Amino acid sequence: MNNVKLFFAVFLLFILEGTVFAGPLGDGSPYAVHLTLIALMFLGRYGKIEQALGFGLVFGLLYDFVYSDIIGIYLFALSAIPLFSSFVLKYVKENVLTIIVTFTFSALLFEFDIYFFTASVLGVDVAFKELTTQIIPKSLIAQLIGIIVLYYPMTRLVQSTLDEKRG
């Protein structure tokens, strides 16, 4: 039951990411809030790392089927980035600021990962200079807002499901 509750919460964020928050600027721009990634990072930090990895594989594959032309790019990224952020936070004194900074940096790694894998396989229309000067700064602001907004609900949800499993 606990895994089902977490799965549906992440699935709801996956649906919201692809519909409501697909273009926060409203002009079809590529600055999307990666709610699924943020939820998986919270799951990796406050939940079980194995659960975050499993959910990352499932939602990465789902992301590849729905939004991507290449199978495996999001599968790898949505599994590896939450693992990375949870490993970093194990060795850093945890507070809200370190979580926000680590998750924002992880979102930056996610953006670069997707860009470089897509560029190496299919090629991209966006130059690297344009990516770093125009897309990444606005995308990081969108990710930062998403992390701040999801901080309290996701920590409560993940910790409550862990408490239900224990008790």
C-alpha cells in the first residue's frame, strides 16, 4: 500500500509535468519543471535508495516511451541522478539549503546528461552556447521553484510511508 501511494504521487507529478507544467513560460519554450526528477530525488534522500532506483527505472522508461525518440536516455538519467544526489547528501550536513543546492545541481546534471546523450545519438538543433547562456539559467530557476514548492509535501509523504512500514 505504501509503495502504491508513492507510485501514484510520482505518477501524478509525471502527468502534471507533461501537461500543466510542460512550458511554464507559456510560449512553448523548453523550460520545463522536472517534477518527476525532483520527486525521485526526494524519494532517494528520505526514502529507500532501492525504491528510488526502481521508480527511476520505471518512470525513466515511461518517460522514454512518451516523450523521447530514444529508449534509454531518461531511463539512465532518472535512475542515476537521484542516486547521485542521495550519495552526495549522505556526506554533507543536511539542511534545507544543502538539499536545495544539491537538487538544483543534480537538475543541472540532468539537463546536460539529456543534451549530450541526445546530441551524440540524434543530433540537436540547439548549440551548446545557446544551451548554457539561454536555456540552462531559466531552467534552473524553474527547477529551483519546483524543489522549493515540493520540499515539504514530498518529505512528509516519503517519511509518512516509511513510518507506516515501520509501525
